Amino acid sequence: MLTLIDLFAGAGGLTHGFRSAGFKPVYAVEVDKQAAATYRANFGDHIFVGRIEDVEVVPVRADVIVGGPPCQGFSALGKMSPTERHPELNGLWREYFWIVEQVGPTAFVIENVPEILKSKEFEGIKDTAVRLGYELAHGVLNAADFGVPQRRRRAFIVGLRNGVPSLPQPTGEAATVRDAIGDLPLTPDGVNWHIGRNPTPLSLERYKCIPPGGNRFDLIKKRPDLAPKCWLDKPSGSTDVFGRLEWDKPALTIRTEFFKPEKGRYLHPSADRPITHREAARLQTFPDDFIFIGSKVEVARQIGNAVPPRLAAAVARALKVQIDAQSDYRFGEGRLTCGKEAVGSR
């Protein structure tokens, strides 16, 4: 069985998808304590809780490393060794590659916002990956093309040794909001994170003015007396603010504050309320038996920050085919024989 390390793991969306595709998670790093607790509850005790910069030695080998390092601005690109640990200058993607070098996996996967592919950081990522012996494939995938009931566009960068990687092709499987949450009670029952809020009378009246597929502009047209002054003063802008989902279409991107309608298109398709945590988790393709640990705000952050497991599984299956096709590798003890023979430290 191919083994997996997840860096910047969060609640474990990437890990869940890769595990469902036949990978065995053996190590993870996550700085957020509650997200790490969620990861541990679902995947085991092999998680390092703390900053990735504080990882001294990676205690295991693995065939694949995945993660979504936050890309920050940095200076002196290309003037330092690709594996020197200078997070204050280089951004956390360099920490990611420090671990890649120590472990020597057959492949790695980086997930991030689409803008990364046009950034200075991406040039550094490409240069570093090539220096470490990887061929690259990169592009933007829409989760809705892989059976996720959500239009969520994310960049993926895949590195592979001894072969040319490729991203998965759309499966043609379509999923809608109805497919994901249509069987849940319209009135939240408080079970398994199907929890509601207690809206003010004003908020409730505002919700009632938004039709399926509508948004704040419908409120302004129907009941300008209910609209906040800032909306009236700015009659243009995002059409997703205070938006209502539609049953037979995918949701838009589920972010970390999905319980606040003023933050996006998060009103339930027919109930006058924002979506619940359980509904958001389903729109992200987390199964109902996935255990979330933390407060309402912390769990919402875990859900919104995650890679949809179903999208992660599509990436994992494509990568597994490419690794399995490398007949010159010998499997043994859950790992491939390529890579470094010793895990380094500082």
C-alpha cells in the first residue's frame, strides 16, 4: 500500500480523499490544535501538532507527500539553497520542500488557490522541484467536474520522479445541492452538526426576500427598507452576497464563514436560514461519520479550508495509476524503494 504524508493537513480533506483511493496515511503536520484534534480522531495519532518550521526530523518514510502550503511574499528568489530553512524570507512552501527533500517521496501534490500559478512563488516552486528531481504537471481543477456538489476552483501542482505526471480528467459525474443535502431536515435538529442559528426578526425578514438563485439585490428591490444603508449606497458589486443556493445546481465555493449569509451565497435553497455545518460538510463531500472537533467557528474553519475529499480522491487515483505504472520500482514495507535512504534533520 502506498504511504502518505499530509503537510498543513487541517482537518484532513486531502488525507481522506487519498485514503479512499488506497493510500495509507502515516504522518501529518498541522499547527491548529482543534484541526489537528479532528485529524487525529479520524486518522490516528501520527500527527505533529505545531508549526512546520518546528519539525526537526520526519520519523517515517512515505511514497507521496501532499499539502497546501500558504504562499507568502518573499525576497531573494533563487539566491538561496532550495532547502535552506528561511520561512521568514521564503514562505512556507520552502518548508514543504525541506520535508520533501528529507523524505524523498516518489511524488508530491501541492493544492492552493488558482492565483498561485501566476505568482513569483510558483516560479520558485518549479525551480525547487526540478532541482530535487521531479517532473511537474500543474493546472486548475473545478471540484464540480469530479462529482463534488460545489463549483470550487483550485490549483494543483503534481511532482513525480521517473515519469511525467498528469492531472485527472473530469469524470463527468455531476452532483447538485439537492443530491448533497436534500434528505436533511429543513429545520436543523442539532444532530451531528446540523445546527442552526437564532436569527433576529430583521434577519429573518431579509432571508424571506431572497428567491432561489437570488441575492442582496433582490432584497434592495423588494424591501429597500430592510436593506443595510451600505448596500443602498453601493448598488453594484458581488452578486453572491446574501445569495440563496439552488437545489438543482452545485453550490459556489464553501468558505470558512458559510454560516453568515452576508459573506456569500450561503442561504438554504428553500429554508429561510443559512446552511448548517452538516450541510456545508456534505457540500464539501465529507461523510456523515467524519468526526469534527472544536467550537462552531473552529469547525466551520476546518470545513471551509478543506480540500473536498472527493476531489482529493480523483487526484489520488490518477497519481496512483502513474506510480503503479513505474514497473522499475519495487514495493516493500509500504513504500517504494526510490528516494533517500535516511531522513535528514537540521
